[in-house]
Amino acid sequence: MLPGLLRFLLLWLGLGDWQVRSRRALVRDIWILSGLFMLWLAQPPLMMAVALFSTCLSFCVLDEGNWH
């Protein structure tokens, strides 16, 4: 379900035909925002949850499978 939902979200945002460079830039932005969020929260359980979610989201974005 998640890959289909993620594909729908990416196509809805108009990001269906990415290149590797733009994917890497998006992952960099995800990690910067999650790092700032972790600094703002400063609670170890929430920091671990944000880090695990960011890792999963990064792998989903960088997946080289076909979206179409």
C-alpha cells in the first residue's frame, strides 16, 4: 500500500519524472528538516522516531524502481 500511496503523492505533486540529482536534493532537505525538528524536540524517543521515519522516507525517495 505504501509504494502505491507514495507514487500517487509524488505524481500528484508533479514529481513523477525526477532525476537522481533532484532526488538527492530532496533527501538532503528531508534530513535537514528532520535534524532541526530533532534539535527542537530534544527528547530521545521522539528523536529516534524522527530518525527512523526520515531514513525510511529517504529510502523510498531514492528507490530506483519504476514509478510508472
